[in-house]
Amino acid sequence: MTLSEFWGSKYYSALRSSLFLLTEWIEYSIEEKENDKAKELIGGYLKKYGYKDACAKWWGQMADKNKEIIMDIPNFDKKVFFEITGIEV
């Protein structure tokens, strides 16, 4: 499979079906904003995720059908996947 073929495949679509976020904007609650003028002005903060935490969040939000497609990728190796992502399948 060429790279171009992979980009057009169901495997690539499944991998991209869930957002992989290393950072996420978190809005402060109304209570937090009322109690702290700085938080009211800023509005929120940038939450950072470690790589494996981001992988776990990505996998956790993914539909079971897409997880199955990913595990059906030719030469998929559960051990290698775990080493890279920290996700046991």
C-alpha cells in the first residue's frame, strides 16, 4: 500500500475519527470567574496532556467500529501499539 493509498483508506479515516489533542482550552466556571478577576479576564487556561494521556483520550473517544478497523491494519501488532500509545488492546 502506498502512502497515497493509505490516505484514502478506511484505516486512515479510522485513525482520524477521534481528535488527538496534546493541548485543550478549558473555560473557567462562572464561580471561578466571579471569585478571581484574573480568571474572568483570561476566561480559561490551556491544559496540556502527556503523549500517552493524549493517546488514551483519543482512543477512549473513538467508536468501537473504528477501533476494530485500526486493529485490522495489515501487520498491526498489539505489543508495538502498547509500546507506542500505552493502550492495551
